[in-house]
Amino acid sequence: MIQVAEALKIIGENSVQMSISKIKVSKSLGYVLAEAVYAPINMPPFRQSAMDGYAFTHSELAQFEVVSTSQAGDFLEDKIQKNQAVRIFTGAFVPDDTDTVVMQEHTRVTDNLLQIEKMPLPGANVRAKGEQIKKGELVLDANTVITPAAIGFLACLGITKIKVYEKPKVAILVTGNELVSAGKKLPKGKIYESNSVMLEAALKTIGIKKTTVFKVKDSLKKTKMVIESCLSNFDVVLISGGISVGDYDYVKEALLKNGVTELFYKINQKPGKPLFFGRKENKLVFALPGNPASSLTCFYVYAIPALKKLMGFEAVHLPETKRKINTAFKNTSGKTLFLKALYDDEKVTVLESQSSAMLNTFSIANGLIVVPENVTALEANDEVTVLPFN
Ligand code: AMP
Ligand code: MG
């Protein structure tokens, strides 16, 4: 049995970034850049009007003859004299002879005569060429996570493909004779299987959208077979249940028989003590406890860092925040506790139903309080570490 910090260290050391591939920018949401991207063009590519108004050359004059129009998309090459102005619109090319745009709300126009009522400063409302980014400058650094804004930024520079770390192919294997799929009739002695959909949803929160679910009865032979096929077809195998010490818990044996190296088994924590982490070449295996709250806690605390590292993320752990705990709390277990909790801007409250089998309060929790194994008692208002999730 090892401590939480050691388990996290082992996971970090054994999680290797995925291969790199070139993908379409339009499909890159949630991927992580594998190389720095530089601007192929200036943005904006030309001097651009920031307003609907009139372009002119700033001088002592306040009256101009409107001689032409520059609409967004136009490229107006006309020579503009000092006493002339151009009707211009947001995003349009600012003619070379002009240097300032006055917003239309500050003007009066009769026939073709423009009178500027409130004179802007020289250069006002003109976006300089390359103001946002100049050709050759860094657009996004390696390891940047692609967000909707990043997709827009890359696209506005005309970039269509980028190199990213691939996302791992993840298999979820649920074990247990007692499990029945939701939607079917529930026979006596059985329960509805819930870990597969829960883990699939949790994977989606970190950008892993496609997963394959396998279900197996408590049989060593069958468990071994399914694991063998998972190891050859997937990068990460998440197994639920069958990893404890019961007579019908075959997962560990089946993993070892398949050549998976045990990197740790059992962590001094509650919930989620019987977590197994192993590796076969670059394939990672997490055998999560079957109890739903343990399974999800282990996923958040241990599987997310591994998966994020594979995907190229730099910050892989759940973010940490500090809050004052609402009520006193005792930890006589000698284990690290991960408590389902609800935090707001100031405080954090420990929720009811901390049992590893229960999801009723996990469903409304927004974080886990971490109580280290050596902390035996917390007073109300003591500061604690909270791991926000969702
Ligand atoms: P195990 O680790 O296989 O002994 O399972 C521990 C507990 O979690 C048992 O009460 C199981 O019935 C329950 N459990 C295991 N797998 C699932 C699952 N996929 N969905 C819901 N409950 C499960
Ligand atoms: Mg079981």
C-alpha cells in the first residue's frame, strides 16, 4: 500500500505523450498543440477601419468632400487629396493617403460635404497592419490547449492544419455478474450497471469523446480474454470492479497473466483503496474499484492526470483551491480522505453519504476535500484543500 503522493508520482513517470498527427483546425477543439505555430500573414493584413465613418488625412481642416466609398472587402486605390474623405465601414481597407477615421456619429453630411463635429485624434479608429500579430510572430506555443478562441485565431490567419498530440483510445471494461444494463428489467439480486456511462461522461469532460465499453462476467477466463483484446486495440484500459480481495475478483490475476506490469496496487486512502495501476509497453491500465463513488474519485484523482499527460497537457491534475471548512471533521482512519463536498466563494461543506457505494451527494458535489492521512481533526473554519471538478 502506498500514499497518494507516491501513486501520483508513479503515474506521472509512466504516462508518455501520444504520437503527433496533423489535423484540421476545424476539428481540433480540446487537442493540445505539439509544436509552436507562427503567423503566415499579418493580422490585420492591411490598415483596417475600426468604425463606420469617414477616412481622411488629419490636418487643420474639418470639412471634406466625400469622393468615394470603401466597403469591407474593397481595395480602394484612388488618390485621396487632403480636402477629400472616403465613406468607410468597419473592417474596410483604409486608403493609403488617409490616416484617420471619424465615426459617423461625430459627423454631419450634406450632399457630398462632410463636416466633422467632433475631431478625433490623428490615427484614430485605424487598426494598424499587423496590430494583432505580425507575420512570423508566435501565434500559439506548443502545449497550448485548443479552445474555440484558439480555433478562431488560427483560422483568421488562414491556418487550416496543426500538429497535435493524438487522443488516447480508451476502453472501459466493467466486470460483475450482478450488473444489468439500464432499460432492462431488474431481476432479484442484480443492480443496474452505472460505472460505464459515468466514466464515459467523465472522459468527455477532458475531451475524450469516443470510448468503447466492454462488459464481462466474473470469470477469470473471460476477463483475461477481454483484457488481451483491449490491450492490443486501445491505449488506455479503464476497468471497473473485480480488483478487490473477494473470491470472484479476477481482474488483477487476468492483468498479470496478460503481461501487464503492476506499478502499484492499493493506496492509503478512502474511498478508492483498491486501485491498481499497471502498464504494458506504453499501454496504461487503471483497474478502478467497482463501488461507484470510489471509481469516480480514482478517475478524477489518478486517471485524469495520466490521460492529460498522454494528450500533451502541461497542467494535468485537478486544479486545487483553498476554502474554510464549515464544520469540524474527524479523520481517525489514518488514510487520506477525498470527501464529496460543495464549495462556494468562501466556504466548503462536507456532504452527507460519504460511502464509496453512494452517488447521491456526489451528483450535487462540485469538489473533493482532501484530508491528508496525518490530519486527524479539523476545526470549523480550518483551511482545507478542495479539488474542484466538472
Ligand atoms: P467489486 O469491486 O467488483 O467488488 O464491486 C464493488 C461494488 O461495486 C459492488 O457492490 C458492485 O456491485 C458495485 N459495482 C461494480 N461494478 C459496478 C458497475 N459497473 N456499476 C455499478 N456498480 C458496480
Ligand atoms: Mg465485482
